[in-house]
Amino acid sequence: MTDVGGDSAGSLDTYYHNSLVEIRRDVDSKDEEFLLGVDVDELTEFYFQQYALPSIEIDGSRDNIIQKGKSFHDKWQSYIPMTVGIPIILQQNIEEVVSHSASTYLTSFIFKLENGYLIANVQVSGEGQGAESYIQQQLENLKRTIGYKNDNVKRGNEELRRDIKNYIVGVLGKVKKENDIVQSITEKIPIKLVKKQSDAPIVNLKVKKKIQLVMPKSKKQAEAYLEKDQVNAVIDLLINQGRGFETTPAVFSQMEEEQLRDIMLGMLNAIYPGEATGETFVKKGKTDIHLKLPIRGGILTGECKFWKGEKEYQGTIDQHFGYVTWRQNFAIQITFSAKKGFTEVIEKAIEATKRHQTYIKDSHKKMDESYFITEHVFPDDPKKRVEVHHLLFNLFYK
């Protein structure tokens, strides 16, 4: 999911207008036989799901953020730039809602979507005068903007569904009227009217009454594999969620592994509806996270554990090879630490991984302070490699 600037792409009304133009163009391109055989409500829903927008939902599991920037001076005084942000739930097409302005309201401040937060900037004096009121004002501005956008989205979605159906019904009525005219002509003259002819002989084809809204499955199922950018996108989402846990460790450190896993699954299902499941049987056991990605049927598995020492950490790596099939190239190992000394936990996790019998020497790659990648040989095939992504999150709370 990409970061975007707020109100940078025109109004939401313009978005809905342009979407309807695209839909009308596509409907007009359909064959007459298709339109006569399609279910109007199903075709309406097909287009609606493609272009409808989600409401912005504030993520109650994460706190607002306030970050200080580097201070600067002008001729008269010093200033401290600060960033304030409200966490939101990431959903498909949420960038469109953020980047298009509410048609009933134009913002007078600059904001953006960044790492799952709606972010605005505040500039306060070096002495801190008025800082609290400025920060509160920007937070209120963000909340008001969310409200205006959501009102616009609710109205826009309702009108979009109505306008799509009305247009399809109108086009279908025109086609039927033209066909009735043609039929009346053929009844008055003693010739058989052929509407379309090709080199092949004419046969009596029955048009299906319902359109298939998804591509039919092939009898020979395509091999399931993941592309690296898909894996990276999922990793980014998990990191954002895990770091959200870190902002309120008093709450999340008291939860069980399954509860933390379920929160992460809920977030993944917001992006990949219905594709993320927990406690799913794969190969020889049940994996904590089983994500079937929508592109080429790729499958990604993951484990969520609290840190209980190096031996347990190596045991989790063993678990992966009970789930990962030969055709899978990636796995995710998520570790929550509620213990003091998070740096030491990370170091021990790295050492435990390097001592694992499947670890490939010198394959360790540090991505950031608490995220690293290692490569392992597949136990049943020494020439097959599996890339394990290790994500560690600090939930220590005094």
C-alpha cells in the first residue's frame, strides 16, 4: 500500500464521475448477446465492487503519534516542527479516499497517509508557547476531514450503485427496443433475417442467463508461487501492525499469542478479504497464519510466538518445515518479547537461527533493528531453498 498526499488528486465527486464514465464505456463495449443474457443486479455489483470506496476507520488498537523534528531559527525566534498522526485501518482503495478531497469541504492544512497514519505537521515556537492547542487543533482538523470524507463516500457509493444499474437498464432497454423493431420487420416480409454471419455454419447457441463475475478455475490448476513484491507487501503490513502493538505494550503484552495473531489476521483480511486464516492445516500440521494471495494462487505461512528462549526459537523454525511445501519459497516468523532487554533477545534469535541445522551459511541479512532474513535448505531436498522472514516486536512493560 503506497503513501499518498491528502486532497492531492481532485474531489471525491470527480472520482465517482470519472468512474461512472469508465463503467459506461465498458458497458457500451459489450456484445448485444452478452447484455441480453446477463443478470442486471450481478453486473451492477461487479462494477460497484471495482469502483466503490471504503470509509476511513480509525484504528482503536493504536495510539495517536506525536514526533519532534529538527528545530530551526529565523531572524526573530526558534521553531520546533512536530508531526501528529491518527492511526487508520488500511483497506483496499483507501489511498483514493485520502488523496481525493471531500466535495463539501476543502482543507486548509496539509496532511498525508504514511505508514498507516493520517499525518499532519505542526510548527511551534522554541519556547513551546501554544504547542498544546496547535497539536490539538491539527488532530481535530484530521478528525473533521475524516468525517467529511466518509459522508462524501457514503453518498458517493449510494449514487454510484444507483447510476450503474440505471445505465445498464437503459442500455438493455435500448437493445431490446431495437430487437423488437427488427423482429417486427421480419414478421412483415417473407425473408429470414440473419443478424451476423461468419465463415462457420450458423448454430443455435444459448446465452447463459448469468454472467460469471470471476474467471473460471482451470481444470489443470496452475502452480502456486509467490513473487517477492507480494511477500514484501505483506511484511510491511505486519510490521506496521506489530509496531502498533509496541506503542501500547501494557495492553498487548497481556494478550495470548492467539489473540495477537487474530488481530494481525483481521488486518490482513482488510487488505486481502477472506484470504487470511489461522490454525490452518497445511502439510503436517496447523500454521498460525495462512494467507492465500489473490495473484497466481500464492500461499504464505507464518508463526506467531512469544520469546521463550533460543531452543523454542529453533523449534519454531522446525515447525515451518512441517507446513511449507516444496513449492513455497517463503515463511514468516513473528516473535513478541515481553522481557526486559530487547536487544539481547534479537541477538539470541539471530544466533539461534544461525545454529539451526537448515541454516545456509552467510545468508543472514539485517533489514532493520528487529527484522532480519535468513535462507534455509529444505529438509527433503538440499538443493531447494526457503527464505524465512524474522519479525520481532518489543512488548516489554514495567
